[in-house]
Amino acid sequence: MTIRRRTALIIAAACVLVAVGVACSKKEWRYPEDHKRYLKIDAAVEELRSAYVRKDLSAMQSLFLPSGKLDRVEQDISKDFGAFQEITLELSIERIVVDGEMIDVYVHWAGLWRRNEADTGVRERGHGMLRLAGEHSVLLHSVDGDLPFGMAIRKPEQKPGGTP
């Protein structure tokens, strides 16, 4: 192969690689409205987690749909805030199922609840479902499964002598 032909082949290959790189560099979403909605759902779940870790009951209530279905959850969360000095929680979304206005978000969670600085804490993990509702603003409608809210009830403080 001559040098001229080899150079032309190298230049042609480089042009093809650059063209492919430019064509693939900008990804457009196939369904941009659905993508925006999933981002809102993800942000709502993260805000719920963040408000719980900050022990900000009013921020959590602002994420609840006023239906009365979350009264028990709100009470459990309030007890957690009173019982634990520090709450660490990780939430990861496993699956999202959208059916019109209703959104089922299946989550895996792991957390640490400490009553004071000397306490080694309670480590727990589990799976549950957050049922959200809405398109423009996504709010918590109900919950199901094993969620982290209510750890103060599940793991009451041990008194000396081993009784709760």
C-alpha cells in the first residue's frame, strides 16, 4: 500500500469516527414529557428523604396529599423525630409504575437511628412502596410495605434490665 493511499485511509477513518462521535454526542429523549415527570418523581422522593433526615415535619407535611391516609405515617414520623437525635437514611428507587395520575415508587432503604451521641444506634433496612399522585406537583398519597417511618415504635428504647 502506498503512503498516499494509507494516509487517505487514515483520514477517512478519522472523519468517520468524528462524524459518529458528533452524531452520538447529543442524546435526545424519546419521550421528553415522561422524562420530565420521572425527574419530578425522583426529586419528590429525594425531598421526602431529606426532610426526614433533617427531622423537618412541616417539610414532610408539604409533600403529603391531604387525604387523611397518611395520618398514621405522620404520627410515626413525629415519634421518630422525638425519639432519635440523629437519623441517617438512604433511599434508592427500584421501580416506578405510572398509571395516569397514580405513581407507585418501589424503594429499597437502609438507615441508622441514634438516640444520642453515645448510642450505637439501630440499623435497619427494607423495601416498601410510596404511592404518589399528580403530574405537575407530585405528592405522597399513601404508603405500603416496610418503610423506615415509625422506627421509634418498632425499636423502643431499652430500659436497664432489658425491658422496653
